[in-house]
Amino acid sequence: MTAMTPGSNIPLSAVRVAVDVAAPVRLDVSGLLLTADGKVRSDDDFIFYNQPSGPGVTYRAGGGSAPDAIVVDTTAVPPGIEKIVVTASPDAAGQTFQGIEPTATVRNADDGAALATFTPPQLGGETALVVIEVYRRNGAWKARAVGQGYANGLAGIATDFGVSVEEPAAPPVPAAAAPVAPAAAPVDPRIAPPAPAAPPAPPAAPPAAAAGKINLDKGRVNLQKNQTVSLVKGGAPLLSQVKMGLGWEPAFRGKDIDLDASVIAYGPNRNHLDSCYFGKLSILNGAIKHSGDNLTGEGAGDDETIVVDLGRIPAEATGLVFTVNSFTGQKFSEVAKAYCRLIDAATGEELVRFDLTGAEPQTGVMMAKLIKQFTGEWEMTAMGEFVKSRTVRGMVKPAAKSL
């Protein structure tokens, strides 16, 4: 049996698999059938206890202390469905995963043999999770550990994947005036609870807000350390060329600072694919290119830039970590105004900025990371984590741990 980490995957040795999710509290487990664009075809592709079956996918109630499960018969999944995501949320309304450690187990659905387990790390205020996805790749089926959290429950997940989250029902009107409505599709009361008679419920939030993420719709985003922005604008992932600009100045009018900006590319298992730096200016078949070395840090504007063509990043590259190192051994306590910023390469518009504060006497820093989500969008997280390393080679292992 394999113990999975976020982003790792395994080939499925069984044609029928069950994914159950266990925790110290009762969880609701659901499944969504997604097409290649990461969306359901209709609400019929949302499988949960109130709509327990779909093409090739069924909900199985645990009963008692046994966990709920989603069962996938890969031979019966329609050709247009590329993946099935398995979600979990605490049964109690408003309860978060803080202090709750859920574990998903992928099993052979016919004999119950465990194929893999996955416990998502570092959970806090999330009220729902995408835990595991079962997906089709080159005609074969695999399972991938995900562990992406949502702050506003199953409604956030459902909306992200195109499920129509129903408005709360209006108060009943007198029978003589009431129109005859068609039968409604089954609705999970945890997603759309009945509204009180008064006051009327507010309108539903738009999809971007429902997902509980910062995106680019309101213009430039200034990040603080550990904050994340989704590179989505107008509801669509940003898939054009972007530049990561990195800059710095000598502190207290000191001597020139020779720092080196780099980007390290990783696969879904945190495996190192390649590094782009002053000694290797192009990687991933030209999808990532470095501007070249700056030996002083003097002058306004970016000292070094790295161009990333998000649309050309190969599928096996799912994580990029941007680092800066002091090859000559000067510490970051001798550096002022260090920052990184993401720029639209076509328009020059600054999209995201992170100003590094509180420098430490180390020779390396991980400035930011770009992580590709299973929905196809990229997310940028400000890091500002210092490391003792004068070269990009020494950053490979620390950066992998940060993913």
C-alpha cells in the first residue's frame, strides 16, 4: 500500500475502486464527474447521498462508524469524463477541519484491499476538501492526492466545478396564487438550506467569491507572506506569458550586491525537473527563460526577470519555486527593498507584487511559488522563506519541501 503526498499519483490496479474518507467526526463524502475543461456536464454529475448514482460513479453510505465512500467503475465512466474528484466536508454545519485529520483510502472495490492512503497536511479553517481525484491518462486510470481546501464548504467546491447551487426557497404563497413548479433536482440541505420566512435570503455570491480565493478581477494584488492569489481573471485562468521580476538594492548604501534569481521546476511528486538560472537561461523547451545575470543590483526596476509561458508549461511540471541566492556570500540583512512581481508580458501590467520585509542573515531566500491546480489554473503564493544556500542547487530540496 502506498502512502501518498499532495500531488503524487498511483496507477490503479483495479477497474473498480472505492475512495472512503475517515475522520474523528462524521464526514459527508461526494463525487463530481468532470470533463476536460474541469466542469460537470450538468447537476446530474454531482454524486452524493441525496443523488447516489451516476454513470460509473456511486455514493456508498458507511453506516455506523464506517466512512462514506465514492465508488468508481472505470469501465462504465463515459468517454467524455476525464476525472472524478472526491470531496469531503464535516457533517456538522460550520465545522472546520481544524484539529481533524481526515484520511482517504483508495481500495479495490471488489475485495476491499487498500491500494493507497492520503492524509492532507496543514489543515485549519477549511470546511470542505477536494481529497482525491481518479483520472484518465493515455487510456489508463490513476489516482492523485490533492488535498485542496475551501473556506465556504461544499457550496464553494460545487460552484467551482459548475454545479448550480440553488437559491434558498422563497416563503410559501397562498395556494390560489401559487404557480405550479416543475419537480426540483435533489438538493443537499447542507449546500442549500431552506431559508427562514423572513427576512429573505441575500443573492448568491458570484463564482469567484464562492471559491473563497483572491484573484485578479480587481486589478493588481499586493501579497503578504504566505498569502495566495489565483491567476484567474474574468473567470478564466491566465494562460499567457508572464514575467517574474525580482529586484533588490544594497542596504544602507553599502557595496554592490550580486544576487542570482532562479526558478526551480517540479513534477507532481515534488520531483525536481530542472532549474533556470544565469548558467541555464532556458528550460522546459523554452517555456521558461531567464534574462541573464545582474552583478550589482544597482538601478531602478527589476534586476533580473524570468519569463514564464504558462500556456506552454508541459503537463508534468506542476510547481515552480522562485529563489534568490547570494553567490558571493553576502547575507540578506545587507539587502534592501527586495521584491518579486508578476507582470503580464504582453501589456507590461503588474499583476501581483510581494515586497520582502524582515530580512534574515542567510544567503538564500524562496520568494514565491506558482502551483498548478487540478482545475488547470495557477496559484501564486508569497513565501519569503530564508535558506542557507549560495546557489540554486542548494535550494532544490528546501523548495521541494515547501510545495
